[in-house]
Amino acid sequence: MPDAANLRGAAGATRRQLLVGGSAFALLTVARAPALAATIDAFQPQGTGGVDHTAFDRLLQTHVKPDGNGYNRVDYRGFAASGRAALKSYLDLLEQARPSTFARAEAHAYWINLYNAKTLDVVLDNYPVRSIKTINLGGGGLFGRGPWSKKLIRVEGRDLSLDDVEHRIVRPIFADPMSHYALNCASYSCPNLATRAFTGVNLDRLMAGNAAAYVNHERGVSVADRAITASKLYSWYASDFGGRRRLKKHWNRFATPPLKSAIEAAPLGGFVYDWALNDV
């Protein structure tokens, strides 16, 4: 999610609310990409350790439901009924860990899982909701509301928000645009919540799989009327992908041959985002 400071700095950006696919939470926006906030250097991984993500893996396999068309929804009702205690215990485990002592890939997986697990926890604490944006805990970055700026997590003695995890740890420390395909904001237009927990071993493979699923799904990249409509993720974080001029090259790494041909032949038309909850 965009961090709050970046929205306030995006002076002159134009915004228009649209109704897309029947969802009142869809958004087409032209705005400057958010800059990285100050890195929390204390979390630079400098060890060989890791943590066990088996409990989260089981929860994801149970409650994340692929629809067969490249989109994963979450059974929040079932999760609330049978997975809440296990999720809370897993989050306690992560908060007791010391990711600064982890191997680099293990630390990357740790922060992704922490972000995704806490996002699920926030939604479940407030379920039923139509959108995570309606869970106003004191700041929502680019959109001025939502749970992202609230200090909700404590790791190695430091209180952290979801924005901190994404913008002050994952993005600057690991500097990998593929991270965007792993972090899930519980919204329709976000890349899939994976059906498996990330680990140092499966990290690259799972991110690549999520990237392919996203680029080839209409909420990621689509071509119609001789123009490309892409997820707002690629506008917010264009700089992470090398700039807007390099987006086509990035998409073509994962696009199927028909989509790749369509992308090559069309100009970029605009960006869209649907904030409806990724609920079954």
C-alpha cells in the first residue's frame, strides 16, 4: 500500500473515482509513484537463521480458494470459524522472532508472511467488511483511510505498521519488484494471496507464479480498444519496475503469447484498481 507521506507529497495528482465491474471501490488514478520512506536499517538480515512457517502454510492451504481462472479468493467466514486461534499463535511466533539474524531469503519470506498474516488478522477482526479501506485504524497512506499506518506489530522491540513493513523494510532492503506479487492487501485488484507460505526455498518460485497469474488476469493487465489498461500497482510502483517505459518489458516476461502480442501492439491507456474484498 502507498504510505501516507507519499500521498501528501503527490501534489497536483489528479484522481477520479470510477465504478468498474460493479464495485464502488474501483479507482482510476493518475498520481506520482510513492518514494521509499527511510529504511529501518536495524532489520538488515545479517545471519543464517529463519523461522518455521508451517502453521501459516496450513492455514493458507485451507482457507485460500483458487477459482480456476488465475484468481485466489479467501474464505474469511471459514477462516474466522476455524483458523483464528492458529493465526494469532503464528503472529505471536513471528513477533518473537529476530529477523535481523536471518539469512537474506529467509528474512524476505518472513516479512512477506508477516505482512500477509497481519492483513488477514486485521480483516478477520473486523469481518464482515466490503473493503479493507473501510477499516479505518488511523491512516491509509495514499487514500487517507484504512489500517496501513497504525502501529500493529512489534518486532525486535520496535512497533511497526503495515506501511513500515512494506515501505521501510521489504521495498528498500530487498529491492526486488517481485515483492509486489507476494504482498497481499486483501483486495480484488491485488496480486493473489498465495496458497502456500513463503520460505527462503520457495520464495522466487512463488513470486514468479503469482506474477504470471497477475499479469495474465484482467485485473493485472488487459488490452481492449487498442489500449492497455493495467493495475494501479504499476503506476504507484513504476519506479520499482524500472519506470513506466519498462513496464511492457516486465509484463512480457510473464504474458502468454497472445497477451504479449497485444501488449506490443498497444499503447498504455490507464490504470485501475478495485478495492472490493477478495472474499469468496
